[in-house]
Amino acid sequence: MRLKLLHKWGVGVDNLDLDAARRLGITVARTTGSNALSVAEFTIGLMLAALRFHAFGHHHLVQGEWRGISRLPAEPLQLSGKTVGIVGLGAIGQALARLLKGFGCRIVYTKRTAIDAGLAAELGATRVTLDELLAMSDVVSLHCPLTAETADMIDRVALARMKPTAVLVNVARGGVVVERDLADALRRRVIRGAAMDVFSIEPLPADSELLGLDTIVV
């Protein structure tokens, strides 16, 4: 065995076999913050798409069906001035908070340990509990690692705490969200919409119930 180092270009290592690496004496490294701005920009795009139904409009127009605003699943909303709840304020979450300042958004966050007071002031971010964040946010954006504590964190109970006008964005890990609960919440209009970049099974199976919904961007 000649392998000495496994270095991931990214943040999470939950998809690596760490036990095997330890057993074989392989050092595992990651590049914390390397993709922070890229992911933060992408998250902004998902927020806008979810609030304005970009994917829905595109899907119908390429099939030859013109749909005006009155025929969208709900009224399109602006991101500007909204309250955005960031779950996990690491490098990506902080980059996102900086970008959202340009939209005049109010930023609340939840994190196991509070960030430095000076950084919080710079970002304009207020620490709250997860329950408080879910209840007060117009957009809930997930940026936490997948751990025993965060697995299935966003379930039907958590979704029910959100505003009916809110959208959920997940660029963290698929296992943080219970997808069947999310699909049910979207069908019953418990929340307004969602945008997902990660899934519990990847690639996303063709028979996933998420694919049959008008109010989600996948």
C-alpha cells in the first residue's frame, strides 16, 4: 500500500471511508474554504430561482407553453429585504452572509458555537436557536456538515415550524433533509418552495417524488 495522503478538494469528508483510512495509516485532508465563494454564489442563484420559479417557467416554455405570472405556482417574490436563516455559519455561510448584505437581507444564524462578536457585527448576523430560525426566516439555507446531530434534522416537525411563505435551500448534504417529508410539505403547501443541490441518494433516482413537484428546483 503506497497511498499516504487523501486530499479532498472540498469541505465535507462524510463520503470518505475514514475508518479504512485510519486502519491503513492514510492521512485525510480537506481544503476548508476553498469553494466558499463559489457555493455562496450558487446558493444565491438557488434562492432567486426558488422565489421566482425560474425552473418552472423554463420547463413550460421549452415545451411550447407560455405561462404568465398569473399561472405560476405562487406569486414570485423578491430576495431583497428578506430574513435569511443560515444553518451553519462556516466559511460558506459567512461568504453567503456577505453577499446577502447587498440585497439588504436580515441575517440570522444557528451554529454550535457563536462566531466572534466582531465578525458577527461585520456580517450583520444574529445567533438564534434552530427553532427560532425556522420560525422567523423567509429563506432557510442549509450549510452544516452531515453528522449524527444534523442527520434528518429538517423533518416534518422542522418544516411545520417554517413560514408557509418560506423556501428551503439545501447545499449542505442530502441526509440533513428528510426528502419524503419535504415532498409532502411542498404538496400540502406547508412551505412555499425549495431548492436542492444535494440528495440522500446521488445521482437522484428518476422515480424520486421530488421530481414531480412544481415548487422545487433540483
